[in-house]
Amino acid sequence: MTEPADLALEQVTKVFAGHRAVDGVNFAVRRGEFFSILGPSGCGKTTLMRMIAGFEMPSSGEISIRGQSMLGVPSNRRPVNMVFQNLALFPMMNVGENVAYGLACQGVGRAEREARAVRILERVGLPGYEERQVTQLSGGQRQRVAIARCLVLEPTLLLLDEPLGALDLKLREHMKLELKQLQGAFNTTFIYITHDQSEALVMSDRVAVMNKGCFEQIGSPRELYHHPATNFVAGFVGDANAWDVTPNPSLGPGLGVTLVSGADLRAHGRIGAVGHAYLRPEAIALAARIEELSGLPNRFHGKVSAVLFDGAASNLVIEAEGFAPHIRATLPQAGALAGVEVGARLAFGFSAEAVKVFPA
Amino acid sequence: MSAAISSGQGRAAARLGLFLLLLPAILWLGLLVVLPHVEMAILSFSQRIRAGVYGFGFGNYLEFLTEPLYWRTFGRTAIMSILVTLITLVISFPVALYIAKVARGATKPILFLMCLIPFWASELVRTLGWMMLLRETGVASYLMQLAGLTYGPVELLYNDGAVILGLVYGGMLFMIVPLANALESLDDSQVEAGYDLGGSGFTVLRRIIIPHAMPGIVAGSIVVFMLSVGNFVTPVLLGGKNGLWFTEQIYAQFITRFNWPQGAAFGFMLLLLSTLIVWAGLRLTGQGFSETLRRS
Amino acid sequence: MIKNLNRFGIVAAVSLLALSAQAQEKLRLLTWADYTPKEVVDAFTKETGIQVEITLSNNEEMISKLRATQGAGFDLAQPSQDRITGPQAEFGIYKPLDLSKIDSKLFIGSMLEATKKNTTLDGKVYGLPHIWGTDGLVVNTKVAPGVKDYLDLCGAEVKGKASLRAKRPTLIAFAFAMGEDPFKAYSDEKAYAALMDKVGTKLSACKANLKFFWDGKDALLAGLRAGEVTAAMAWDTGGWKLNSENPDLKFIAPKSGALGWVDTFAIPAKGRADDAAYKWINFNMRPEIAAKVAASAGNFSASQGADKLAAGKLKDQFAESFPQAAIDNIKWYPAVPAGLEAIEGKVLDKVKAN
């Protein structure tokens, strides 16, 4: 018999006034996994999380934690704790009291409560902060208190509802790393909700992409990035050139498509009468002369119309016949083309596998 | 030189402007609040020597302290008012919580309005309404007989319970409004976090909702307590033959006894002692008065 | 308190209005309910052109109001005859009457003389008799036939269904019923205080028997009508009014004596319309007018000849309540010396509080 999953959802559906906010969701989360649910706002991910936390009851379906059904179990009796979007620290209590609150609810004695609060605060990097008021803390410190407040209870699952949303960019980048480290150190199962794909991709072991109440795909960040299963995932995860295409059998063998703007591409995937094609900017090879790209099935001439400089994520905007309005490619960081300027003529090419085509 | 003069004139003009701006408020405070109180204070220190002749003295205050009748009446009034305040708080809290957190859309203003409607009638009319309900031949007694709870008519009027009922009824609005105000600012996620971390409903109420509502609780309690202690109509009409309210003593001194100095002294004792009780209450619950004002 | 302050405010506002409208002569009258039937006021205005502005009150409030303004705001007041010299000595709220402006033939001679004597201070007369009546017992004779005297209100027959006023007439009545003579003790403050303490103790013991202390006449009458109260100390008028509705309810002159009162005319110290006041007094004492007022109040007039015009029913009711012996036994209030109210008030407070 295999160990039951920390969290398993079967056909979970939630209907609000005729609207299916969550529609037949299935998934299981392994022990110690960092699992993210990624989706645009309004996709139902918050409702899903609130059902797991116990604030909402599913209209149908089953939620179980370590094999125990959670239906009818109120939130205060679930081995699940949640870090809220706005953190929801209790302003009337100091840091130590915030952390000890859950222990007090469990009936842990004062001395032990305080000792455990001190210990957990040390582990999240806030030693000696017990007496501080929460209003005196910085954004990152508040974040850590919110997590410590949950982890001190040693929950089976820790839910995090876009907790980084309110932080500034620099801190957000830092906290991503820290969250990942904390998860590793505590070896607690994390379920992380976000609309920010970079947060999901950086931290997660596995990511579920959610759209309109359904899961589009569950997989590792790499799988999602490189092998999107659906049109939505391909468009939502990572950066890509996106075009409407029609099939062009004359380009065979393999799949051939023609862009609405004219270019013919050898591609990969499935298509009906019409489809969408996605091409990541970093999958495009650049060369001074087209002959250098002879190994690639798709080769074109173009002219640099703009350089969008953004450090490692810098892009070139290339005008080329058949690509309307343009095509974006990653700026090479080394080699002859590293210093390419606006107006330069160049050649670009890509493999058939790089062009992902989905039926519309 | 001339610039200095003109700027000095400018400042003087600004000061005059400010003074004129504040004048209505100063007059209001001075003529309608401070002046009557000063007169009362002076009056309270005058003592009757013989017919028509009065002198300065503390006799009126000594009378309050030495005559058990008076301070007992005050004590009774104060204790009952504290009881009224607590009962009002307990009843109003769920109502305010419902208005602030559960009611949505148009329900909220309607509920507020329903709390307000009784106040469109004067206090006297409301109290008379209670008299009709509670008297021996009244509605409540009739219904109780109909339900077979009693065999004969019951008198529900003219006792301390009726007074407390009337005062609680009159005080509820003044408790609900500050409470609902305070609770409205409570973030739902705080409550959810309270549950999520394992708290029972009671724990969440005690450790999260009540501390958050504290400014409202304090503000509402002060108002209800002060209104109860200073009420006259309700205790007189609903109160029993045993129930003397301190304001009745003041009324009696002024109106039936013609002893204005004594009445004035009682009035000041009422002001002083009820302020003292409020202060003690704030200290006891660890709330600062200025902090309460600032936060509410 | 607030209510009363408001009333003072209204009085002040009304006085201001009166100042601005001096073109029309005006009489500001401070009186009791039912003493000013509309037809009488209208007839007076028609005859003299004087407007009458009426404020309803009772003895204590009249004194308090006039005290607040040192006798201003009203041109004519109607306190009871025993409540004039005390407050006058203390606060100086009335002015002496000019008896030459009164048509004394309109008054019952003996009553006029008695009232003048009772309201004289330092040789000056301050009051003239207007309406008189008695305080006694209103009893539901069917339910409580045994109630014959004030102390019977403390008896088992009316347990929980008796009522009294927490005011001085009750103290006086109980003193008489206990075999004392409080009026004799008026002159000796100490003796009076001792007597009142005794009465207070008796009243406190009696309190368990009471439904409530009545304050407004209407509340009491409603209680008697509904049967919530079966015996009460009250004015004869109230009793006769109820008797007309329900013959079981009767006004009884108590064994130890009904208390006789006389309401008077007195002119406030700062009254501004003395002529109008005298006109009103003379007008009101005409037999045909006095009869109308007496009928409205349900009491008797001090007007000579008004009783001949009184309605037959009231006469019969009076005859039933007052056999000759009871009339002779009426205890007429002598003037209350200043300072006694304080003693009585404290006793009443104790009775109410304990």
C-alpha cells in the first residue's frame, strides 16, 4: 500500500449562483512537495484554496488530507494552515503572541508555547522579535511572522495565497528564494497560489495551471514551459511569439502551417481548420548570414527594428516579411551579434519543434 | 520697515479673522455650556441660613456624603446603569456584528434604519409604549395568560427589571452604531486566520473580534452609561415604588423641595462620580480615553 | 431636569414674543388642568379684548417656575392657599394684592376671609380663593368595601392594589389617621420632623401594599378603571368622575377627615398685566362663569351663588361622599411655614428609596 497523498482532490466542483467557479478539479500533492496553482485572476484558484482551507464547502467532489476526508470538517480542525494574501497578522498582539496564538488554541501551556514561538522565530530568521509590535516590522519580516505562525503548528499542509503580491520587486525576488529554502528546511508540503508565473516556476516542484475553473495542465515547471499541453498554457506560461495560423499540408513531411500574415513554418503539434502557434524568443537562433542556419528547417531574413534592453531578458524586435507585425527574439549575450544595433540586417531560424501549434 | 508693519498688520488681521471664525463656537461653549455650569457650581456652594438668606459653605456636599439615603441612591443608580451598559453591550454586539459583517447591499442601511426608527418618537412616547405592553392589563400579561404561562394577570411594570428593559432599549442604538463602525473595519481575513490557526468561535471572538471592536465598545459603553445614569423619564415611569433614580433626587431638590443649592450639588456629584466610574472602567479595561477618542 | 429647563426656555421665548406683540393685551396664566374651559376663556377675550395664555402646572412646579425667574414670566398664578406664605417669605415671588380692585361680594364671605388670613404675610394679602375641594379615598366599593380610612390602604384587602402620591398630602393624611395633628406641629420644626419620621416609617411598612406611587392623575384613573388599583388616596373630583362611569367606584371622606384645600389667585412679583389679572379674577368669580369652571374642574367654587347653578349630579355625589359630620371633619390646610418642605421631602425620599 502506498502512502496516501498529503492532499487529494477528486472531481471538486464549486457552484456560486449558477456559475461554476471550480469545475471538476482533480489532483494529488505528495508529502514535502512545493505545489503551485497558477492562473489569471478570476480563474477559481482562490475558491479552490478556500475549499482546501475549509472556508468554503465544495458543491460536489471529495477533498482528503492524508487519506482523511475533509468534507464537513471546519477550518479550525483541519491540519491545514494558511498564509493570507494580506498576511492577516493580528495587530492587537505582538509578534510572540501572534506566533503562539495557534498553540494556545491547541491548549499548549504558556511556557512551552513561548519556548516554541522563540524557536520558530529563530528558524525563520527573526530571533528576539517576540516583543515587537507587528506594525513595527518590515514587509519581509511580516511575511516571515505569518509563515512562522503557521509552521509552529506543524501542519500537514501550508497554503499560501499570493503572499508576495504586496511586496516590492526586489523583496519579492528575495522572498521567493527564502520561501523555497524554508520549505526545504521544514519539509512541509506547500500549496502556493499565484497569478505570477515566475513565482510559480521558480519555487515549485510541480505547477497546476488553472483557467476558468479547470486545470489545464499539471507538471513540473520545465514540462509546462517546454511542453505546454494546451493552447492556454502555451500562451500563459513564459514569454512567446503568438500567431494565428492555418494548416499548410504542402510544407510536409510533418506539420506545416501558414501564418495569417503570410510566412510558412514547419511546426509541431495538432491543428484543426485554424490554430495558434507559439514560439519562444529564446528558441530563435540569429546569424549574420542565412547560410549559418542551414541546420534549421525555418530560416528567414529580417531587420532589427528595436532593441528592448532588459539585461538577461533583452529582446530584439525584428521586422521580417510574412511576420506581422514583427517577431521577437532573445538578444544574444555573447558572440558577433551581441552588440547588434537597430537597422542591422540579419538572418534568424528555428526548429520545427520550437513552434508549438494548438487547435483554436 | 513698512513691509514689517504691513506684515504685522497682516498677522493681526489673520488673528482677528481666526477669532471671528471661532466666535460662534466660543459663544456656544461659553454661554450654553460653561456659564450654566459655573452658575451651578456657585449655587452648589450656597447654604440656606434662614428664609431668603444664603451663605457660602460645603454643607450641600456634606449632606450627600453623610446622608446614606443619597449616596445609596447614587450607588443603586450607578450599579444599575453599569448593568444596563453590560446588557446593552451583550445584546448589541451580535446585532452590530450582523450589520457590519453579514448584511450585504441594501440590507445594511435598512437594518440601521430599523434601529433608528424608535428614535423618531420621543423618549416619553417610547416609555409609554413599554407601559402599555407591560402593565397588568397590558399586552404581555395577556399573551402570557393566553399561552397558559400564568393563571392570573401579571404585573411586569414598576420594578427594576422594567427600568433596565427600558434603558437597554433606549441605549441600544448608541451602542450599535459605534460597535458596527468599529467592526466594519475588521478585515474578514483576520477572522478567518483566527479560525484557520485552530481557534474556536469563542477564541476568535475573545482574542480577535473583541479586541478589534474595543474602541467601539468603550465609546458605546460610555455613552450608554452616561445616558442611563442621567435618564429621568424611564426610571420615573417604569420604576417601582422602591426604585429611586438619582436624577429623581435632583429633580425633587429643584422642583418639590425648592432647594436649588442642594440640587446643584447633587448635579455636580452626579457629574463627578459618573466621570470617575467611566475613568475607572477605562483603567480596568486598559483603555486610554484619548486613545479611544482617536481610534473611534 | 432637561424637560424643565426646556420649559423655562419656552417660557423665556414666549415672554420675548409677548414683548414684541404688546399691541394686544395679554394675560399669562399659570394654572391647573381643567380650570380654564375654552368657552370661559373665549368669553373673557370677547368681553375685554385680552388674550389669555395658559400654562398648566401643579403647586411645586408653579413655585419652582416663579422662583426661577423671581416672579416673572406670568401675570397670574393659582397656587393652593397653604403654599403661598412659605415660598413668599423665602423667595418673594408674589406681589401684595390690591383688594380695592376686587369685587368681594362675588366671593363666599367666610371663605374669602379665611383665605386672606391664611395668605397674609407682614400684614399684606397675597391670595384670593377660587376653587376648593378635598383629598380623600377613591375606592372600588365592590372589591374593597372595608376601606374607610387612609390606613386601610395598608390593609390586606387591597394588597398590591392600593396607590398613593409620594407627596406631602399623603404624609399629612397618614399623620391624622395615626391619631396625630400635624397642623398643630407646624410651628415646631423639631416636633414636626419627629412626627414625619414616624409617618415615614409607617408609609415604608405600607409600601409593599402599593401598586405604585401615582404621579399624574390620568395614570391613576386608568389604573382604577382597569381594576389594577382598587383603592387610592386621591382628589374628590377624580372619584366623582369615575363614579359617573362606574357606580362601584366612590369617593369616600375618610374617618380621620378629608383634607380640604383651596386653590387661589396670586399675582407674581414681576407680573406685567395686573389690571388684566384683576379683570380675570372678577370675571371668573361671577356665579355663571364660576359654575362653568367648577363643572369643568369637577370641584366647588368660592364664588357666592355658583353652587346654586352647579350640575345636579355633582351635588348628589357630594352629598353621598360628605354627610354633615364629614363636612365638619374636613381638615383645612393651614399655611405651610417655610422649611417644612425640606423635612417632608427627605422623609418621602426615604420612603421611596427603602
